[in-house]
Amino acid sequence: PEVETVRRGLASVLDGATLKNVILRRRTLRVPIPDDFEARLIGNRIVRLARRAKYLLIEMQDGTVIIAHLGMSGRMKIHRGRPETPGPHDHADFVTDSGVTVRFTDPRRFGLLLLSNIGEIDQHRLMKDLGPDPLSNEFNAVVLAERLAGRATPIKAALLSACSIRRCTNFCP
């Protein structure tokens, strides 16, 4: 739910915006940020913000998709007008043509910023094993019943068992 809330908040300022500048202050978070990150984004228009599990997906006009994860302590803060001086944990700024800056802050550096293409996103290593999203049409009572068939445990235990530390391939987001 937290990532969906972030997505909705960012959509109000990023949908349809063109990225005038992208400023990276650190090239490695949980994983290295691609070398061509800024070049692929500057001048590109954002066409849609989506969410897949705990990943924020920012789709660009040219088919590039930013895959963002907030980690345990990351956040995206919207600055209208000139943002405050960046602190030591402010790793990236996305500056739009309307003067809005979205700043990615992550004190623990467990978050990530990666790039993919819209045609390949479903097969991306971070997306391909995810089950249907609970807020999507692909997740319904029939799917849940099929996935829980044959289990004799209480629903909470069954859900927690399916969503263990390893990547869940059943029905978990």
C-alpha cells in the first residue's frame, strides 16, 4: 500500500511531464545505477506511472521504464520550485519542465533505480516471478481459491507461508 500511495502522489506532478534534468549524486544503491541513466531520461516525457508489487514503474515516451524501489527507508519527495540543498542521503533528483523536482532519498541505500524497456518489463529479472497484483483484475476469488486449494491451514498462515523470504511465485505481489 505504501508504494501505491507514493505512485498516486507522484502521478499528480509527473504524468505528462518532461524530464528537464536528472541529477545523480550516487551511482550505487542496492545495485549500480546504469551508466546511461541520465542520457536516456533527459528530454523524455513521462506517459504513465504504475506499480508492480513494491516497484514503482515510470514509463517514458520512448518506451524506457524506470524501475524504482524504495528499499526499507527510501522516499520520493516533491519540491515545487527550488528544492532545499541536498543532504548526504539525497541520491537523485528528477527535474521536470514545470519546475517540479522529485528527490529520491534513501539513508540505508537499499533502494534501487534501474532502466528497462516497456516490451521487456514482464520478463525483467525483478518482475518475471511476481504473481498477480492484488489490486489488478488478474487477482480474484477464483485465482485465490486455486492457489489455496488443498491447504488446511488458516488463511493468514497460508498467505504467510506462500510469501516467505524467497521470491514468491504463487499469488503474492
